Amino acid sequence: MKIQFSKDTLQKALNALAKVSQNKTSSNLPGAIYMTTKNGKVEMQANDYEIGIRITIDANIIEEGTIVLSTRYFQEWVRKTPTDTITLESNEDTKQLLLSSESSQFNLIMMDPSEFNLVEQIHDEYHIDVDGEQFKQMIDLTNYAAASDDDRPIFTGALLEGEGTHLTMVATDTHRMAVKKITLSEAMPSAMRILIPTKTLAEVSRLLPTDQPTMVRIIWNRTNVVFLFDTIYLFSRLIEGQYPDYEKVIPSQFDSNAILNSRDFAGAVDRVSLLAKDASYNVIRYDWNDKEVTLSTQNAEIGMAKEEVLCEFNGTPFTISFNGRYIGDILRHSSGDRIHLYLKQNGPVVIRQDDNPNYTYVVTPVRTN
């Protein structure tokens, strides 16, 4: 094999493959990238037990072939080389790959391509097309609410379900939940309900281009899902299990509601959280009245924090406590000047935004005695 690449093109491809290829717990070759010539282009792959990524890039193919090599040193050398053109030339006798650019040369030991598990190609049983910007927003507004505890694997993923032109993504760790809905331009050929690992969705969000319009094709079957966009094919296993009925978690009736300035509220929560994060359960107390809400927390070993924020409050004044991180998370993912809270005494709070009516966030209170 002998190929010449533009440095920018090769580096972009390596960055796309980096997180998956560097997974040392992989059931595949650890830290490996697969590269082959195909139909006048170069196909590169990285694969671990959960996620596989395949990307196709342009190159000047002088001699065709297939190689597998370690990601770490290859990626570092490409990043640090100062020239715009990079040449890769393999030597089958010595099992080494020569990387060269002007006066710089680098030799890497190649791995056996037969030991690399290629990224799985799934049958196009069901698929939908989604606007890339909308899908990225769905991920970013929900993924953070999922659980990180592997003891409850069903909650380490996000539910993606849809029927007709309605598509919904939901994530929860059982203490808080985020729900985002969008409308598709065309009706789905079949209803879907799949549970996607948050690690997979984070990779999709990371790789989706933000400088150009992109459509994402989502292909799925009973056990796997694929995301196709730009020149990227991303394969993932699905999480097995029955996701709970999330709609039952969202209250339909409330005792009170409040409207606050998003920036003022976020600043107050952030400052009070400085002390709350060292306390048990990161608890912040909210005392609601007609014109303002008072946020407070107390730590016997450190001290006490208190902030007052103006609000438009409707209902009977009361006191309730929430985990400070959960409220801070939604405020960091909020846009627009105002945020709406729908409250129940001793019940979950529902938080919505002015400019994002199809986004709902629910947080259960912390009981304090």
C-alpha cells in the first residue's frame, strides 16, 4: 500500500475515530485503526464491543492495500507533522508502515488485518431521515439526564421512539428526566422504540457537522442501530430491556407556577451550589413567595449560602428542596431569557423554556426532615 493524504483530511478522520479506537477494554485489537482502499477512496474503521465507526475519505492512491496499526502514535505524528501532505507506505516483508512528510519519517509496526473485527453492516430493515441540527439538539438536551451507574444499564441509555411524524428522545436516572420532541418532514414507515447507549449518542453529537446542513439516516433492527451522515457510518449495539412509561412521570396538575429570568436564576443556583455540593445530596432549599424565591443551603462544617431571585409566582407560598446539580444542569442547557417552573408541594417540578416548547425537564424533590 502507498497512499498520499492531505494532512487536514487525514487528521479529521483520525479525530472521528479516536475515542472508539483508543478504547483499551475493547474485545477487538486494542487501540487499533483499520485502513483499506476501496473504489478509489480510503476507508478507515475503529471498532470496540459497543460502537463501530467507518469513515470514507479522499486520497491519492498510488498502490492499493489494507493495513491495521496503533492509533496513538499514528495520530500524534499526524497532528505534529508540519507539512500539508502525508505519505503512507507499507512494507509487507518487515510488517512496518513508513509515514513521511518532507524531511520527517516515522516507522510503525503493523498489526494483522485478519485479527481486526470489521464494523458490522446491518440490513436496512427500518430507517428514518432526521435533520442533523435537530437531532444533535435532541441528544444534547436529553443525554445528560441519563444514569452513569452501570448497575442499572437500562437507564444508561436514551429512549428514541416515534410514530408518524413525531419523534421523541427521553433520558432519566430516575431522579430527573429530560424529554425532547421534534416533528419529521415525512411520516415514518414504521413505529420505532429503541434504547441507545448515551456513549453512542455522545459520539453522534460530537461528530455531527455544525457548519453545514446535514441529514442523519437512522437504521435499526431489534438489536442494533446505525447512524449515517456525511461520510460516517456509526454502528452501535442497543440496550435490551423494557423502558418505563415516562409519560406517567410528568405531572398533569400543579399547585403553583413561577417564571424567572434564566441568567439570574442560573447564577444564583451556581453560587449556592458552591456550598451545597459539599453537603449531603447537594441539597438547595427553595422558599417561594409572591415576588421572589430564596435559595439557601447550610453545611455545619463550612457555613451557609443564601440568594434571592425575583420571580413571577402564582399559587400558595411554600418550601421545597432539590438536588442543586439537577437544577443547574437544566439551566446550563436552557436558551431564551425566561424559564418556567410548574410546582407541586412535595412533588416533582416540571421545567420548560420560552423558545423550546417541545422540551420538558422533570426533577423529583429531596425530602428533608
